[in-house]
Amino acid sequence: MTTRRQFLQAGFFTAAAATLPGTMLFSQTAEKKGAITIAVQTWTLRQLPAENNRPITFEEAIKITRAAGIDEVEIAGGNTWWNGERKRSVDLNADEKKRLRAVLEENNVRAISLGGSPGRSIDFDFAKEFGLQFLQGEPEHKDLVEVSKRAAEYGIRYSLHNHAFDSRHWDYRETLKRVQDCDPALGICPDTGHFIRSGFDPLEVVKACKGRMVSIHLKDLNGVVHLKDVEDMAPAERKKLQGVPKDVAWGTGEGQVEAVLKELMAQGFVGPVVLEYDHIYPDGNVADVKKCAEFFKKVVG
């Protein structure tokens, strides 16, 4: 079993690792306005099975992100903080927020969004305080118009996320209909992994969402689900597919990641491609984050 000392010595949690030979920054929004960038959702780096399944703290997640050559993050709705406490990001006190800001600045990482937000005023206040570009989450259908108006008032966009079959926004076709009544400040964050697990083609989803995407949760999976094979299944049976297929490094699975990235470029999409894993590998997904960053650089440049 990998010890914590071995893990630290491997360079994953040290700021020095970010400057190792061969490590590059793949995105810097302030310098690359009008470009597609890559960001890590901190949910990806939440648990370390190789060390008795201990939590990865927010500070460690930021250092891993920087070491992989990525300088943007989407802050998860809840994280494990410095004292080992798991807490919602918006519930941090003033001293904790000060430390959060310091961790980001010390590692030259920029927070671009807050995930898991239902679109409340407290969430927009948090986004304004930290200079976030947008919020991401899954409000109830009845609240979409209100959330879109709030986004417009704050001048901070809202990105509508989906989970798999039978969750609130699992069918992108219905979502596109619903957002027609919303202020343009509310857009869509297609989660390609959950759409694949629901039986949809991720490339077709991205094409259909052209012009309405704020961000995207891009995933590669080690298999696909075809709609024709599952649409007549009993809901209980179909829900069992939510945990499969599993996440794999970009470009190594069947999620059409390269084609999706090229489609985003062809559309002129401007914004973050967010790297998020649902599955947790023994090393806490550290190696895969770096592999995905390298693949992004290869395709997008």
C-alpha cells in the first residue's frame, strides 16, 4: 500500500511538482480570452483509496491540479478542508475564506466556478466575492426562470448540469425546451459521461447545445450505453447503469472526447472544459488528471 510519505515524495501534493520538467500550464484565462480552457472539478480529487480511503483535502487537490499543469478549478459544492472537516463551500467563515483565497493564490490557480449550486442568492454572493465566472448546478424545473433572472442581475452566468437517467435534467432534449423561457444568463453544462450512461451520443448532445453552453463536464468512459437498448427497460433496471461505464483518461475510452473537443472548437465555444471523474482510482485519480491535461494540450493546443 502506498504510504502518505511515498505519495508526497512522488510530487503530487507539492508546489514544486508544478515546475518539474515537462510540466506546462495549459490554460490561463486572463491571457487567453476567447479560448477553450481546461479546469478540474475538485470533486475529481476527493478520496485516496490507496491510503485507507482517506479524504483528499481542498489544498491537496489544488496542488495536484497545479502539478498537472492546469491552473483553473471548479470548486465542488462541498470539500474536505484543512482541518479534515467536510463542509459546504458557501458555509465557510471569513477566516476559512481567507485561507481558501490564499491557497489559490499561492498555487497560481484560479477558481472559475462553484459546482452543485441550486442558484440561491448565497451562492451568487459567494461567486461575486471570489470573482467566479459562473455557477453550476441542477435547480428544480420550476426555479429555472427565477435562477436565470438572478444570474442576469448579478452578471454571473449559471450553467445547468445533468446527471444520468431519471435525474432532474437527464434528457437534454427537454432541457433545451425549458431554457427557451429563461434569460440567456442561464446556459447548459452538458455532462457527457452522464449523457452516455443515459443512452445518448455525447457528440450529438454537444451539437444540439450549440450556442447555449456555458461550460461542459467532459468525460471518457470505458464503454457506452445505446438508447435503443435501454429506452424500453424498466426504470429500476435502467438506473443500475448509472454507475457504469467507468471514467477513464481522455482519449482512451469510447466517449468521443477528441471529436467533442474538435466540435467545441468548430462552434467557436469559449469557456472551460471541466475535467470531472465520478469513479475513484486507488491513487485518487492523480495520474489520470495529468493524462487528461496532456490529451487536452495535444488536441486543443
